Amino acid sequence: MKSRRIWALQQRWTGALSILEKIDALFRRHTRLHHLYLRDLRDGREWEIGTRRRYPIGSCFKLALVMAVFDALDVEEMDRLVTIAPEQHVNAGGVIKLIDSAISLTPHQMCQLVLTASDATATDILIARVGLDAVDRVLRRHAPDSHLACNLADMVDAFRAMPESATCKQRDWTQEALADYVDRVAALGSTHPRDLAELALATWGYQAKLELRDHYRRCLDNRARTLLRSAMFTGAWLISKSGSLGYTFFINDTGLIFEECDDRPVAIFGWCAAGSQLPAFLMETIGGEIGLLMLDTLGIERPFSADWTAAGSAMVHGLER
């Protein structure tokens, strides 16, 4: 492990510019607006590409929600079962809505579902429990340029009510019209990549109350994810949170990067993009390619992935093999 780290420290700047150009080209090929922020925690070096502006926060605010829940509840409340009826389901991402009968979960279990499955129903039940203002305060504390204006159900309903949203992927956007649309969607909840990276770091460093520290660590240590995005081909993330609206017309991701067998993060990142016209599953794959390129930028050896191929990489980059 030591020799690999020395190699990484010696090599991490080699070709960094060309790697960033590859990331930038990938975003430009598949989206209309983008911004990526990456910071090496080993020496503070930072990289940034794309357009600095407000982007829709999507589900990434859920990192702040989990911290707000652990701020507000005690251990007895965290382990007390809450019955969720089908009429409480939120028509967005997650797994609770797949069950057609009442189910009982504890707030701790709901926090786990928020982080692992980005569950919309668990999200809004927890927001109702601790209050939207409390979640927004935690968000602004760690991501000062970000905000949350409503719960997830209202965010999704307001987004779908915008006349452009039903066909946002099919529209031939002018730059001005797209910028206006991004701003209106961001009014429901906004962020930018550096804020997202700081939010992920704050989630990692959060100190839960003594009696809840084991609960919190179990939330973070659960590596199961229904959406991997940047970590799709890497297995290098312990904490990550993705977000999207409009079937990845708006898409973002944030997290911490770890080297193999290391228990401390070596880097943090955040990225946001708007204007994708590709199917959602293809955008997830592109996110995985961005993750690998971030490892290259940091000089971290790519791990083997049974699902990554040179043919797939060439396809998303638009290259001939």
C-alpha cells in the first residue's frame, strides 16, 4: 500500500490537464451546461471546470437531511417504529413506494434508505418530522450558497408543472431559454459543485450524539447503493449522493474518494450538469466514466471493474476503436 501511495504522489499531476480536458469534453458532448469541482485532501490542490452558476440540487440535499435528523432525535425516537401507509408514498425515486401495503420503519432505517436508495417517501416523512427549516439550516451551514425551498414531493410536483418539463429532453434549447429554465428549477432548491463537495465532507465529519454514534456510522458504512453514478466502475466511494430531475436532464453527484484499504478520504468532489438528451441509464454510465477520470486526475490506480470495457468507454467518448 505504501508503494502505491508513493507512486500516486509522484504521478498525480502527470497529464492532469489532458485528463481534465477529457472530462470537460465528456460533459460538452452529452450536456449543455456543466460544472465540476475536485479537491485533493492530501495537499489541498483543486481542479474546476465548466460554468459557475446555480444548479438544481435534486436529491443531494438528503445529506443535510440525515444530519438534521440526527441533530433532532434521541436514541429512543431513532429506534421507534413509524407506520407508513401507501397514501404517504412520494412518486419519485426509492423503494418504499414498491410496497402496496403499510410498512413500519424506524427513522434510523429511513435514514439508511435515504442514503442508499435515495428514497423519496422516507425523505419527506423525515422532513415532516424535523421540519424543512431545520434541514435548510443544516444545508446552508455546510453549503452556504445552497438552499432548499420545499420538500421532495412539492419539488417534483412543481418541476413537473413547468410547461417545459414534460419534453425537456426533446426540446431544441437556445442557451438563453435553457439558462432561464435552470434558474426556475433551481429556485426549488439550488447548489453548486463546491458546495456539494463541502456537504459530503461535512457528512463524513459529522459528530452525532454519543448514544447515536453507532447508528450514524452504520448509515455511512453501508456501501449498498441503488444508484452508483460516479462510483459505478470504481468501488472507491464510501459516501456519495446523486441527484437528478427530468430523468437526468438535470444530474449531479457528490462524494468522497478513498484509496483501497484506506479509512480516510483522499479527495472530495461535486459535479452538476443540465441539458442531457440521453436515456437516464446512459447518463449513469457517463457518470461512471467521469469517476474513473477523477481517479486518473488524482493519480489513484484504477480498480478492476467487471463491467468496464474499453469499448464502452470509447462509446461514451465518441471515439473509434
